[in-house]
Amino acid sequence: MKQFVRRLQFLAAASLTTTMLLAHAPGQATGTGGTVAGTVTDPSDALVAGANVTLTSAVTGYKQSVTTGTDGAFRLVNLPPNQYHLEVSAAGFQSYAQDIPVHTQVPIQVSVRLVLGAATQTVNVEASAEAVENVPAAHTDVDQSLLQNLPLSGTGQGLSDAITLSSGGVVADSNGFFHPQGDHGETTYVVDGQPISDQQNKVFSTQLPANAFQSMELVTTGPGAEYGDKTSLIVNTVTRSGLGQKPTASLDAYYGSFGTIGEDATFGIGGAKWGNFLVLDSSRSGRFLDSPEFWPIHDVGNTETIWDRIDYDPGSRDALHVNAFAARNWFQIPNTYDQSQQDQRQQARTFNFALGYQHTFNANTLLSVNPFVREDHVDYYPSRDPFNDNPATIDQDRHLTNWGTRAEVSFADRINNVKIGTELMQTHLVENFNFGLTNPAYNPVCLTTSGAPVTTPTPVNPNACAGLGYVANPNLQPGLVPYDLTRGGSLFYFYDRGNVNQEAFYAQDQITLKNLTLNLGVRWDNYDGLSKDHLFEPRAGASYFVKRIGTVVRFSYDRTMETPYNENLLLSSSTGAGGLASNVFGAYGSTP
């Protein structure tokens, strides 16, 4: 707990220091969403100041507005990928309208020339205002306006609820375990360019707060070549930014059944060149996890989360943003009626720090670099008296530390949207695990002639059962007998550490030909952990917009390489000396 508090103090100090530095630095930063920028002129090419510029999405309802400065320039930043409708109006001029697809981080330049006339008249440039996206990937767009209206849980799984409630083909159990397309846990989050493929639910880790996201693109079919690792569901997110905001804050407090109480607070502030957006969430519930009983027993838990995003954007060639995140879940393990004395608990702590740097070479080419580090630290505590635990006492302390970088060069013009990039990551695993049986009837050595378990400390050898008037247990797991504390056994001790190294390279091009969109790409993945593998992965997709009936027809072919879960990877894969013998905990065979 002291270590976690120190990290929170460091996070707060780092966020404040970075904000102060960025507010006075000669560099810049922008979000990893899209950017639409341009100038507004009159028929004589004179700059128009004070023009109202509004960008809206008919798909999600997202809206962003700015006013041109004395130089007639405008800049709309941190835009979620989608189809947009641009409108420009000024006194004494006809309104201007244009549809703009935003599917790249390369800034999209727009030159707006207003025509004299009444404001009730509108000049349309390529305006169709379609409410569908003509892209090969089947996906769902979720905006903050929708997130605010969803009935999200306040017990550490708001993000899971947001995804399952808004995306077809994705279901989850009541603890937030995802099953996208029927494939358990195969989900990759991309948070402002940072890939996260470890399980993000309250049982194994913590979750990012749903109120930190500006938008989510939930891809269930046809992932592009930039996505790897776990691809049954891609959650591509753009987080909220304080860039260009006046001081804005929100505070939501709630109370519900099972003693559930919590608060969600946000604060955004910024100017034309810098911004800061802070999220502070906390909650407590008497039914934190799904209970095995109708009324929860020993099921109290709480969660605390802090998220901070810092931007600096002077509008020139270089850009920077910083994401900082820390969270903690502390909860009791729910009991059944026959576990009245059991007091098992778990604590999960997460720390994440990510940078995003962008350099614009020209109007069509952009470089993005995203270094990051993230750590999950999970402790599982047994009851003080191990014999209060039933049927086993368990103690665990594990660390999962992931660091790496993602670099990508993007090129975009009216037809092509090219991405060429690489991902380099290492995950360092440290696992401590102790285990012992505390219920003599769980793995009895002998049975009575009527089939009842013999719960006496002896015998410990099934060959001795007949001499005592018993029969040997045909379902005995002999590998568990040395760890049966009721029969003089000792705790099973496990400790190991290891690294998982991953490298990936990809290239793809999204080609737009009127109503036809093609997505052609290739990816190469290399996995070097307890097992080793590499794979060449072609990706191809096509979509065609049938305008007459407002329908998009999609096709895709994807070859992917799914990687093992990192949680408890060392323990579940170990055998032999110091590891798990055959038939113990379902572990068979040798290290892969």
C-alpha cells in the first residue's frame, strides 16, 4: 500500500511538472486522433476572422466547434476516426459545407472560400452527409455522448460494461471477462497508440475509466495489419483532451444496493496550445465480484483510479502528449455458505505511463512514436489461519511489467492511406505462488466401503487402505498428497521469473475508389517467451457502398497469430523440479 501511495504521489508530481513544462515549452503536442485544419477566406482571398467552424459526425453525434482567429485559421484536433460533416458560417456570407472522412493521423488540410450572400444559403462541396462508414472492418463507433447514457457499473468494470452494451458479438460474464466472437479474452486495447493485450478486468488487473475516453472504435471483424497479438476484438480508443477547453468539470455521485457508493470526477482545462484532462474515480460495494450465493457473503471491495492526459500543440510540425494512469482494486473473495470462516482477499495495483510524439514532414506524411511502460502487481492473501480456508489455502504475489514502443509512418492523400510501422515490446514476469489443501475430503486417499471419504490423517499411501478395511480412492490425485496439510503435508512453493519478447512489423494501404474501399496489408510477428513462434500474416479487405439502399457490403481475409496469456503464464506452464507435477492443477506435459 505504501508503494502504491508513493506511485500516486509521483504520478501527481509528474503530471503537474509536465503540465508546467509544456505550458512554456517551444514544442507542441496533439492527440492521436485525427486533425482537420485550414483557413477561411472571402472571394477576394482576404482572411475571414471570427468565422464559426463546426465538425459533426452523423454516426455518433460527436461535435467540435472553433472560431477562426485573426489569421483566418482554424484547427480541430483529437478527432475520433469517422465520417464528418464540416460547416463554416460568417456574417454576410453563405454557409459552407463539406463532408470529410477522418481515418488517419495525418492532418487534413481544408481551404474554405466563402461566397457573399445570406447566411441561410449554403454552398455544398462533396456533401452527402452519409451516416455510414465505407470501410472493410466491421466495427462499432462509441462516442462519449453514448458512454454518458449507458448504465455502467461502478464496481471496477465500467469499461467492460461499455463495450458489451454497445458492441454486437461481444459478451462478458458478470465479472467483466470478455468473450468476443466466442473467443475468451482475445482483446487488444490501443489507447492513444499504446497497445495493451493483457487482460483488463477486475479479477486479473484494473480497468481504465470509461469517462477518460472521447471515443472507442470496437473492431470485431477485419482488423488492419497494425493490430496484432489478440485480435478477436480491437478496442481502438481516443482519450479526452483539455486542449482548447475552458475550465470544465463534472462530478457524479451515486448510491445503490449492497452498499454500493462511488464518485466519478473529471476536470479539463487548456488553451489553444496546451491542455490537461484529469479523471478521478472511486467506488465501494458489498457485491464487488459475482457472488456464488444469492445474497453475497464476504464480498466487499473498492477501487480507486486516477487518469491524466497532458497535451501541447503549438500548431507547427512537432507534437507531444503524455498519458499517466494509476489504479487499485482491493476486494474480498466471495464465500459460499460452507466457507463461513474463510477470509481470502486480493489487491491489484496498476501503473501506466505513455508518451506520444508526432512529427509532420509535409501535408501528407506524419511520424508517430509511442513509448510506454505499464505494470500490474497482484497480491492474493489467504486467511490468517490457513485451516479457515476451504478447500485450499492460496497465497500469490505476481508482477507483470510491460514496456516497449510503437513507431509508425503515415501517408495520406485523396486515394491512399498508407501505414508502415513496428512494435517492439518486452513483458517481464515474476510469480510467487503457495498452495495447500485444507479439506481432508477434497482428495481422500481411502474410501469406506460405502464410498464415503476417509478424513483421518492416515494413511497417505493408497496401498495401505485394504489393510485398514478401506478401499483405495480410484480418483486420487497422487501429486496433491504431499501438499495436503490435513495429512501432514507442506505448502507447495513456486517462484519463477521470465521475459516475453515480441517484435512486429506491418504495412498496409487503405485505397478509396469512389464507392469502393480496399484494405491491403501484411504483418510479421515474432514471439519469444516460454514458447517461440513467428508468422507472416496477410490481411485483405474490401467494402462497397450501395448508395441507393444505404448499405455497405464488406469482405475480409485475415491471418493472425494469437499469443498466450501473460497472467500466471510461468506457473501454468512449469513442470518438473520446483514446478507442477503431472495431473496437478490440470498441468500436463513439459514446458512448451
